[in-house]
Amino acid sequence: MEPIVHQGLSNLVIQMGNVQIRSYEAKNIVKASIEPDLLKKQEIEANVLKTPKVLYNWWKEHSLWAKDLAIIYIKEAQKAYRDQQSNWTQYLGWAFHFITDRATPYHSPNKLNPLINSIQDDFEEGANSLKGFSVKSQIAGGLLNVGANIFSKAIDLKINHDDFEDLCDEKWISCKNMISEILLSLKKPDRSIINLSFIKKKINYLHEKYKDISLKWINTNNNYEKYMAEIVFVMDLAYQFIFKE
Ligand SMILES: [Zn+2]
């Protein structure tokens, strides 16, 4: 998702949650909710030669591994919170990011798997074919070719993915109030039944329900608002879990 959606969703969790946190803590959580993407962009800027590898890891982490990463960071956030370390907010923001990514179509493994496999093959092939080169510029040129190949394969997926996220981004401001209304109508589970396996189940449920939704679907009825409210609902489970005694 685009930053406006990641941050908007995080803000809603905090506003709608029954927990009082300090305003700088709220700000840190919201800021951290877009960091997993920012960090990848910085990695690419810092070392263009590593671009295919970074992109490959980016896709993998933000699709196949998104649920596992969300759970890891929920645990870290709870531990840090209990130890009274201020970075619990950062871990929680990262967990929020990965919950949303897991619920985003076009991030789903059935769409990405063939692409990821071909990216890895291309990358390894490209890297092998460059082994003999010693001049840095030649290596750079070679890797750029590998990158171009990957991008042409990725382009179909990327168009769908970008269109979807752009649409979600555009609709956010005008639909925000409706999302809050729907959220209020969803029955919150009792905090006593919220544990990691319950959260895992709900992340899987989000993924299965939304992995194949289309641009048309998101524009129909109040599907967009319901979809976003359900993501907030699951993020809120993570939020409640952190403060559990
Ligand atoms: Zn992401």
C-alpha cells in the first residue's frame, strides 16, 4: 500500500483503540508503519548494484513472509513494551505494515511465486555470467541488463499492483469516515481470547479473503470501506495484544 493508507490505517487503530498512549508514541507508531518500504528504497539508493537482490527480498518479505514478520514484530513490540523500552512503538508500526501487506492482493504468493522464481533464476544466471568480468563498469552494465529482464517480467504484475494501490490511495480521504463507522459496528473480541495464534488465524483469513480482489470489486458498493475496516480490525488485535497483562 501507499504511505497514506499505511499511516491512515495505523492512525485509525490508535484512535479507535481503548488504550491511552502518549501522543509522541502514537506519532512513532504511525511513522514506523511505512519504514519497511522506506528501508528497502534506501538500500537500493545506497547500492544500485544490489538492486535485483533487494527487489527480490522486498517482494518476498512483503508477501510470502509478511505474516511471519508481522508475528515476529508483534512479539518484539510486546517484549519491548514490558521492558519499558521506547522502541516498542517502532516494532508495532512494522507489525502494522506487514499485516496490511499480507492483506494486499498482488502481494499474494500465487501471483508472485512464478515471478519470484524467475527473478532468482535470472539473478543467479546473470551473476554467474558476470563472474569473469573484473572491470567494475562492465559488471554494472551486466547487472543492469539482468535488472531490465526482471523488470519486463514484472511489469504486468506491477501495473496491476500499482493501479490497485493508487486507487486505494485516492479513495482514502473521502472514505475514511465510512471506514470508522463500519469499524464501530464490528464486534471486538474479548481481550482474554487474543493471543498470537488467534492473530495468526485472522491474518490468514484476511489474506485468503482478499488475495484475488480486483479494481472493479474495490469500486463497488462499500467494498473498499469494508476491506479497510477489516484490516484495521486485525491490526487492532495486535495493538490489544501488546498491552495484555
Ligand atoms: Zn510493504
